[in-house]
Amino acid sequence: MRAFFDSDLWWSFTRSRITVASAIVAFICIGGAFMAPLLAPHDPFDLASLQLMDAFTPPIWTAEGNPTYPLGTDDQGRDVLSAIMYGARVSLFVGFAATIFATCVGVLVGLLAGYLGGTADALLMRIADIQLTFPSILVALLVDGIVRAALPREVHDQIALFVVVFAIGISEWPKFARTVRGSTLVERNKEYVLAARVIGLSKAKIMLQHVLPNVLGPVLVIGTLNLALAILAEATLSFLGVGVPPTQPSLGTLIRIGNDFLFSGEWWITIFPGVALIVMVLSVNLLGDWLRDALNPKLR
Amino acid sequence: MTAPLLEVRNLRVEFHTRRGTLTALNDVSLTIAPGEVLGMVGESGAGKSMTGAAIIGLIEPPGRIAAGQVLLDGRRIDNLRYDQMRQVRGRQIGAIFQDPLTTLNPLYTVGRQLVETITTHLPLNPAQARKRAIEWLEMVGIPAAAQRIDSYPHEFSGGMRQRVVIALALCAEPRLIVADEPTTALDVSIQAQVIALLKRLAREKGTAMLLVTHDMGVIAETADRVAVMYAGRIAEIGPVRDIVKAPNHPYTAGLMASIPPLDRRVDKLAAIEGSMPRLSAIPPGCAYNPRCPRVFDRCVRERPDLLDAGTTRAACWLHAHG
Amino acid sequence: MLEANDLARYFDVSRPALQRLIAREPRRTLRAVDGVSFTIPKGQTLSLVGESGCGKSTVARLVVGLYPPSDGTVAFDNQPLSVARADPAQRQRMQMIFQDPYASLNPRWRVRDIIAEPIRAFKLVDGKDAILARVGQLLTQVGLAPADGEKFPHEFSGGQRQRISIARALSSNPEFLVCDEPTSALDVSVQAQILNLMKELQRSLGLTYLFISHNLAVVRQVSDRVGVMYLGRIVEQAPAETLFTTPRHPYTRALMEAIPDLDMTGRTRIPVGGEVPSPISPPSGCAFHPRCPLANDRCKAERPLAQPAGESLVACHAVEEGRG
């Protein structure tokens, strides 16, 4: 741990104010989201506690504001702040899960393609190319459509979250695969890999013990940037109504629902989830940008 | 002695890092007369390339010249603005680097790069410049120069590319050439051709040259005088013959002895134990003292400046008199 | 210990099939190694010298089985290399040392794990403490301290890293070491240390070396026998003393002539003209003929075979005909 705080990475982190700021913001977002049940002032899913009387309460600083609902309430009297916190939880879960899924698939494919070369390489990378020609939204709609058609509604609602994760992840893995393949091609010809081959270590061992640790740097960067993209993709899907089930509203769902009230004057129902989304994505993105520069030896 | 063309006075180059300031060059002073070749040798990290870079004004941040002066023909050039320095670099100083690909622009033909350099620095029109460019390519030994002038750098082989770089460095008729490991990337048989070429051109044009290399053989063949660098300082400087045959600094002696001979087999080579200190851990006193076989108490306490040691000047307390 | 017979390795350097089809190009092969034969007796050192692209590193890799040969055979201790490579007990007897001390050690591993890797792979020593003790012993053997095992490669200088590389190679108790330019990335004073260490290890452990280098002076210090390579072939092979005192092949002589003279006798060297041709389209006949002062029509047409000349094996028509 001491080694970490002494490292160049930590040093470059503390030197960049904007990075520290976005790290703090990202930390608050993630912390607030994951601890929503503890921190949120209300439980938006507890139907019993909903007060229809309090519906459409504007934010606290307006004339009709109510201190119980800092950011106002929606049409059902749900606290917008609590809904955002619970929604961010879903958004972040989908974002992280989809990114981890894409990372695992991409790293595996990239490592195999780069290290084995030849036909395996050609085949895997052509699949990645084909995958890249489909926009992620299209893939997600396709997967969602198939699942909807194939499975009964109850089952679908149960696994809907995972369908979204799969849909987003499957459209993102080629980026990881390409990067990892590129780094693997460089590493596999380095002499430390040759030394391991002279000993006669198996391909799997060489890939996992030698090549993998040395290609993870760029993966971390794309992973972070991709997290932001995945959160946005989820929001888009949910906004279109094909994302997470309405029983587990994400930020995208909240924006969609709130959208209906935008022109009737209840702007806070949609604007606040939107702002939360932007802040979250921006801070994660800035972190990713910093990480990319910090890990790039040429820019040091 | 004629007035020196290049004079470096007490040059100090520092790198500011988060772990403190590293001194890459410390108190380096040297002169090069017109037509003279000064060789500069040393182990990697000793500061030999840094000296070349400081002279041509190409020290990259976080490095900077912290003290000292570089004078070309009596005029300071270390404090010039970037665009002024660029003028000097093209017109007065030519640079040759180890990797020819870093000097040549891959997108332009060799001819275009030569013509551009010539017309920028010499009062010639493009047609005359092209003629001059062909002459230069012939002079550096490129066969069928008139046809090959319109080729791109990648169409030349490594040795030919380095010849083009030499033509490019010389075509503005500079008075000083800074050559940083010009033959290191080349094969032995090509290396010999390039050294012979550099030597001949420097002699014919009366150009002074700073030749930075780790290869003592190249120095012995080409240089008139030699500066031996160690841990950012000049350890010894003097005529090439004396440095090679009768060195006065124990480091120079160790360096010479560790070169494997071609003409006989020795059972055990004379190696210098240990390795050169990192810039962050240069020992007090003489930087060479932990490895020196002739170390005594003064070496550990006090840092020696260059002292007269017969035919050469050596930074070694063995040559302190009185 | 090791015998290579008519060893060859071709690389396919053609462009992808589609591009080739569009440009109507034939397949292109690079003959990196083209018919190389040698034997290395136990406890001796054979060196291969030559300029970049002559195929010497490819030979090194063929000999430890990193590439399969396109043609010819390698026998390790009288068994075919592929058989020897398949058996861990045989495989551990051969090891390799590399050129670049910065690339030959995995930057994310501690030195002790790097050195212990072959020990673990071949299950030579059991138990954590025993492995650690063995690593310490190896580190001492190459002139480092056992405590250095806790560090990472980037904390060491180039020469020290090369020592770590040697310790890793020694950890499987090998008898045969392939050394691919082990000192060419090092400073000259450190190079002498490493060469001394390698010679001392050879004496004390009875090692057999295949030594690859472009530096003739270094080769002279370590070799019993030397092969000079040019464009994938050995043009001259002889006991080290013979090769350096009476070089016979015009290329060997040109190489020696090209080395800058430290003695400053003031002799004017006549550098050999021209450049090394591309191994994709090597010259006909003797590959050296476009640069050779002795070349005639026969050299252009007919590939010379290695013929004994004194103690040497020389592939040169001029030498064979007594024109040299």
C-alpha cells in the first residue's frame, strides 16, 4: 500500500486538480448510489409511504417547496432525490456489470487472437469486426427483442436486468479485444515470453502469467471510459423503454417518466435525474482521460 | 592555437522531477577548433548525448540548462529563442542522430528535404538548390543520385539513409556538426564506410565536429581529441592518442582495458567492477571512487576538478600537485 | 552435445491473400536460414557471427525449438530436438540468454519469482523455503546478493539484469546454453564483467555454449569454434584461432578489415563496398558475389559448398580454386 502512494500514478493523480475533483464526485455518486437504502431520505419502492397529496412538490428552494423532499416529488409523490439515488444504483450496476462482462470477453478473445495468431486470430478478429459494424443500440434492441419473444413475460422481467447487461456488454467487447490483441502482439515477441517458452511452459500459463499482467494497463483505461459509455447506453435503452424493467427504474427510466411532465411545468422530475447522469458520466470520463495520460509513457 | 569555434563553459543541465533535482551534466567545459573532431565517449547515461543536445538546444523539458554558457564563434547560443536557435541549428550547426528515421520526414522525398534546407540557408534558387542537392548525394556516395533524389526515405536502406542524413546535415554548409552515435545503428561493414565519409567531408570542408559514441574504435579512427564522460562530468580530456594509449584517469584506463582485443584471446578481461551510479545516487567526492582501484581518502571527501596530467587533463586527485 | 544438419528456416512474408490477389503478386519467402550445419562438442563454445539479417538469431531460436525448422534437423545429445523438447528431463538441460536486458525480464515479477520460474516449472526443488534458498544461491553465483530477489527488474542496471537473466537460465541446471547477443546492449566495462562471468561459469559447470554475436572481438574471447554467417548461410567455419589468424573467405576478411582500429597504426582501411542484399531476393550463386573483389562468372552462377581448406570449412569458389 505504501508503494502505491509512492508511485508515479498517485503522484500524477494528486497533481491534477480536475482529476481529484472528478474522483471525489465519482466517489460521492458511487457511494451514494450503493448505499442508497441507508442514505436516501425515503424508500421510493415502499408504496405504503407514498403520499399522493405530496405529488408534484417542487424543489425545496421554490415557494411551494417542502423540506421533506429536497428535490421535489413526482406524479406519485415519490421523492426525486431518493429515486435518483436508487436509480443511480441500477444504472451503475448495469454499467459496471456490462463493462466487466465486455472486459472479460474482450481480454480473453484479444489474448487468444494475439498470442495464437494465424487462423484463430483471423477468425476471432473478423467476428469482432462484424460485431463493430452493429451500433450498440441496435444490438441491444435485437437481444431484447429475442428475449422478449422467446421467454414468458414474468421470466423476462426477472432477467431483464441481465439482458441489458448482456446487450451492452456484447456490443462493447470488440474494443477490448482489439486493444489487448495489439498489446499481446508486442508482448509475445518480448524476450521474457521467449524465455518462458524455452522452459516449455504451456501456452495458457504464458498467456495468463506473463502476457496478461503486461497488457492490463490499456484495458484499465478503456474499461473506465467504457463504464461511462455503458451507463449512457443503459440510460438510452431505458429511455426508449427497452432497458431495465419499470420495477427497477434506472436514471434513464426516471428521465423518460419525467419527460412527460417537462412541458406541463414539472421540470424537476426529469432535469434532476438528467443532471445526475451527466455528472456521473462526466466524472468517470475525466478519470478515464487522466488514467490514459498517466499510463502513456510518451506523455509523461 | 586558433580561436575555438565552439566553446562550452561550465555547462550544467538539470532535470526537475518529483523526487528532486537530478543533475545530468555538471560543470562541463570544452572547446572545439575549426576543422577539429572532438570525440565524446562514456557509458550510457554518462551525459554524452546530453552534451550534444545542450549544444544544439534540444534539451527537452523537464530538463533545462541551469548554468553555464555555450558559445559559437564567441556568440552565446544557449539563451536564444526557439526560432533563433532553429536558424543557428540549420545554418551553423548540423545534427546527425543514431536513427536516420527520426531526422528524415517520411512524407517528403529526399530531394525536397534537401532543397528546402539549402534554399532556407543559402542564397540559391530552387533549380540551383536541386543541382546542389544532387551534388551532395553524389558526395555522400549515393549511386545514381540524379534518379534517386526523388525517392522517399523508406526506399533507401539503413546505410544509405544515414548517408542522406549526413548530406542533409552538411548541405547548408554548417561550421559545426554534432553527430550522436551516427554509426551505432549500422552494420560493421557499413559503419566503416560512413566513418570514412564523415572524416573526409569534415576535413575537406574544414567543419568542426562533436562525435558522440560509445565505440572507442570509432573515436580512435576519427577524433583528434577525446572527452571521456562519467556520471555527468568530464573525467578526462586530451589528444586521442594519449587517451587511448596512456590514459591518466583510472576510469579511462579501466574503460580502455575492458575493450576486448581482436588480435588475441585473453583469459580474463579487465572489467571495471560495479556499474555507473544513477543520477539520483551520485556519491560524494569523486563519482568514480566506489569503483576505482586507486581510491584514497581524499577521493571520498572532495570532488576533483580537471587537473593537468601531462598530456591530458584528468579529474583525479592522483594528479594533484602540492 | 548439439548437431545441426542442413538446417533451414523460411518465413512467409507475403502480403495478405486478398492484397496479393489484387496486386497479382506471388508469395514471397524470406530465407532467414538456408542450409546451416554445425556441431558443438560438450563443454565447448561455438560462435556464430555476422551482420544484422544474416540469420544468426534465427539459428539460435531454431536450436532451442522456438521455431520449427523448415528443413534439416537438429539433434540434442543424439536425439532429435523435437523428442528432446517433449521430455521435461531433457528440456531442462537447455536454456537461453537474451540480448535485451530490459525486455528479457517480466517487469511485473519480482526477481526471485523470475529466477524460480524454471525451478517450479521443472519441479526441481520442493517447498517455498528450499526454492528461496536455491534462488539466493543462484543470485550469489552470478555476483548479486540474495536480498536482491525481493526487488523488481527496473531497480537494476543493464548489467545486473543480464546477471539475473543468467541466474534464471542456470536455475534448471542446464548443460547447454544458447546466448543470443548477451552483451551487445551493455556498456563495454559491463560487457567485460558478463563475459568473464560466462567464461567462469563454463569452466565451473562444464557448460556448452552456442554464442551469437555481431562483435568479432567478443567472439574471439569466448569461442572454441566460429562460424561466419552471411545471408542465411555459414560461409566460413573454423577453430577460433585459425579463423582470426588466417581468415580465408573474402567476407570474413572484409568483416575484420571493417573493424575500427584501436591501435591507431594509421593504416588506411579499404571498407567493403555495397550493402547486405535483401534475404527475400538474395543474389544468385554465391550471395556475396556483388560485393566480393574476387567474384567471377562461376560465383554468379553456382552456389559454393563448404569445402575443407586447412582447418577451415570455406564456401567460396575463389578459395577452392586457389584464387584467394
